[in-house]
Amino acid sequence: PIPCVPWQSQTSGQYQRRVHGGNMKTKDLIEKDVIVLYFSAHWCPPCRGYTPKLAEAYTSLKKEGKSIEIVFVSSDRTEADFKEYYSEMPWVALPYADRAKKAELCETFEVAGIPRVLLLDPKTGKMTNSDARGDVVADMKGEKFPWAE
């Protein structure tokens, strides 16, 4: 197993919750070409401004057939805030209850501020772009996909 990847959540087993019902199995997540970790929170004004842009990019990239998944890693203060904010997102999320995995991801990827968008190779767990915030939303058709540094 890869030590610091979000799909190995201790509280959710091998599943990530989907916004519109159902779960995503680990095998489906690791078959993607790119995993985007999106560190964000409801209380953060820059995050609230960025999330709709990221959602638009995600929807467009999916329509273009890009093999991508975004995993929301919440810094919300309460589960209620997480649920409200996450309801605006079309991707998967690390379950809010798994605060230990969230802390581990923040430490591993040196997340000092939010919003933070970084890219991982899902097969190796290695970071391929440490600051992809602008790259993803500037390339709605995925012409420069997978935006490796």
C-alpha cells in the first residue's frame, strides 16, 4: 500500500463518498491518470471563490474524456460545515471523520494554506504538481493535461 494517499482512509475503508450518492471504490480511483487533492474549507473566502471555477473545470475535463478525479480534503471546523460546502462539489471527498488522514496528508504534502491544489500519480502516490491551482482552471479542455511540473 502507498502510505499517504486519501483512498486509504481508516474510517471509510476503501471507499470515498460521492456527492450524488454511492461510493467510489479504490480500484476506480487508482485507475485514473491523475488524482487532484483539493485542500479547502467552507470558512475560507478564497476557497469559496475558487471552488465554482474548479467545479466548472472538472465538469469540462470529464466531458473531454480526461481520466481525472478530485478528492476534497476538508479543513472545515465542523462536519455540518463540511456537508454544506461539499454539497456544491461534483467530486469525491475524504470523509470528514477521518481527521487523522487529513492531518497526515497536510503534513506529507506540506499544506500550509488553503486553497491548495496538488496532483498525484494514483499508481505511485507521488506528487506530480505541487501547485496546480491555476493550471487546472486555466486549461478547461485539458490540452496540457496532466499538468506535471
